[in-house]
Amino acid sequence: MKRKLIATLLSATMAASLLAGCGGGSGSSSEAASGAPASSAAEASSPAEASTPAESSGAEESAASDAGTAGGGGKIGISMPTQSLERWNRDGSYLDEQFKAAGYETVLTYSDNDSGRQVNDIQNMLADGVDLLVVAAIDGEALNTAMDEAAEANVPVIAYDRLIMNDAVSYYVSFDNYTVGKLQGEFVESQLDLKNAGDKTYNIEFTAGDPADNNAGYFYNGAVDVLQPYIDAGTLHVVSGQTDFDTVATAQWNTDTALERAQNVLSSYYADGTQLDVWVCSNDSTALGVAQAVTSDYAGDNDVLITGQDGDEANLKNIVDGIQTMTVYKNVSNESIVTLALAQAMMNGETIDESLIPSFGIECAFDTESYETSEGNKCPSFLLVPSVITKDNLQDLVDTGLYTMGDDGYLAAAQ
Ligand code: BGC
């Protein structure tokens, strides 16, 4: 009886600790989480507990392997946006593997870029008794129903890669999104030697990401903030005049949508032989569409500098072939390792702050200022460090062990 009471109290305190973070209102996760007792999610919900498979189509549920059960325990819901964009397949499988190897059961869903379906998938996970959610949102503003239910059920949420605009989110794990865009802008600046351009002028266009994705604005602003002074000075000329985020945005980061807009811009503004020098694309799926349009519809024969982000296989091929110039690489295997370590620390009631970082073994920053889940509600974030990949340092990707290079020089994801 007494033991049961202590267990109940521990669970209640642990729940408070788990749910601390963005919505905690303190703005400081260390304050919010400190003092929590060492406890484990296994106590709150045993992995042996009967589980009903997630209802949603495409949900994969699996028990941890026997080998990995030490130190883990509990069930983790992993909700990914779509399999149609290359990286999320990687994220989903890395997260799934990491959590399983640490002894957790997992439920992994992809919601086909349909936020209604993502709400449904998360609701099914909650009904299935998950102890913690890892969610990469399709639309950061559209998950309130599921997030509110998670909060009611005391299930903590880690916003993975993309922030969710709901205070039920405890912590955010991502890359430094503003820096991703800044690296793209700085790449253009150095390739064209804009600082020393003198009277030289260059023509540039922009393609941004999905307005429903909270990251998209950070990427775009990061790039524009570097390049705006050159636009203002007339060194860079946006021939289409299209610089407003909503005008250059790409719903769902869709390649065909980016392709179509690029074709329209090329036929409307460049068909007369005007030279295009640069097309800043926020990521690889949009860069793929823009590169296709430039290859088939651009009249000039100069190389057009095209930026990207992710290191998708098709884009790495384009980099080898000189069709895309760079990509900002984000090691999503590391992102999943940080997510697992954070989840474990949360479930053990540890203090969540920068003191955790050495145990990750991965370079990242603890940021309590940059992201808010609602006005004034800062979300404590672990932000990993992105890097620039060009034709000249593709070997760096091979060195991660996550890619192999074929005899043709093209890279493929390591199996
Ligand atoms: C991710 C990018 C990705 C994009 C489209 C963003 O939220 O941070 O890495 O390219 O979504 O999938």
C-alpha cells in the first residue's frame, strides 16, 4: 500500500518533470526539471502492458530486441510527416533503431503529409499507451487536438526537427535552422566574392519551403539576412522581384511545385536571354525541381549556382554532375541520438540543460531563447550544427559511415 503511494507520488512528480519545458512557463528547463526524482517511465507504464496495435494505416509497432532492454523500458510513439521526402525515411528508421536498441518499444507512423492524419496517428499512439512522443510536425499549427490530449494523458512530447506551436511540447531537438539559411547565403556571398564585387552585378532568384513548417521561415531569413545588403546595393538583382516569403514558398516542400514556379519565373523573366546566376533553394526537394527547370527551360549556358539542404541522394548526384552547387548537410542520425539521450534523461527525471550535452557526444547547443511554442513560452531546444557540402568535400559524407561512394563517384545511403 505504502509502496503504491510512493510510486504514485513519484509518477506524479515525474510527470511534472517530463512535461516541463516549453509549456512549463518558467522559460528555463533546468528550473522546471531540477529536483525531479530518479525514476523511469517503465514504472509509469510497463513495456509488458498489453498493447493494441496503432489503428492508423502504416503504423509499425515493434518490441525492443532482447539484447537492448537494459536501461530502457516504455513505449515511444514516433510520428514522422511523410515518406515522400527522402530525409524522413532516414529519421524514422534511425529513431526507431535507436529507441529499440535502448530497450524501448516503438510505434512509428508516417502521415503522408496530411496533418489530419497525423493528429489521428498521434491519437492512436496515445490510445496505445505510449509513454513519450517524438513528433516531426507536418503543420506546426495543426496538431492542437493531439497535443492537448497528450498533455491530458501526461505524455511528454519532443518536437523533432520542426517545432509544434503548442505548449504541450516539452523540448525541441533540431539543427540550428537559421544557420542553415545563413550558410546558404554565405556560400553565395563567397562564391561570387560579393564583398569585392565592385560594379559587377548578378541575377538571383529564391525558392523557400513550406509555410506550414516552422523551420521554413528560419531557413529563408538566414539566407536573406546575408544577401539583403547586396540586394539593397544593387549587386544582386532579383529579376522576378519575388522576395516575399509567401510568394517564393513551396507548399509541402514539393518538388513539382518548385519546378512549376521555376519554369514560370524562367519563361516570364529570363526567356529574353537575361542571365540567371544564382537560385537560392531552401532545401534539396525544392532544389531538385529548380534544377530540373534550369536544365530544361533556361536559355543561358552559364552554370547557375543552386543551393540546397539535406544531402538527398538525387541532389548529391546533381552536385557530382555540376547541376546543384551545394547542400547544407544535417546528420539526422546524430539528431536521433540526441533525441534518444534527451528522452532517456527526461524519463529518468534528470535535469535538462546544457550539462547533458557532453553525454550526447555530438556537437550541439542548448538554446532557451530562440524558439517559442506560443507567445512568451520559450521552448528549451537542443540545436545541432549543420555543415556545407560541395563537390569538393563529398568524402566527408562517406566518412560519417552513412553514405558509400560508388565507382561512378555517386553517393548512396549506406545499407
Ligand atoms: C527539414 C528539412 C527538410 C524539409 C522538407 C524541414 O523541416 O528541416 O531538412 O528538407 O523539412 O522535408
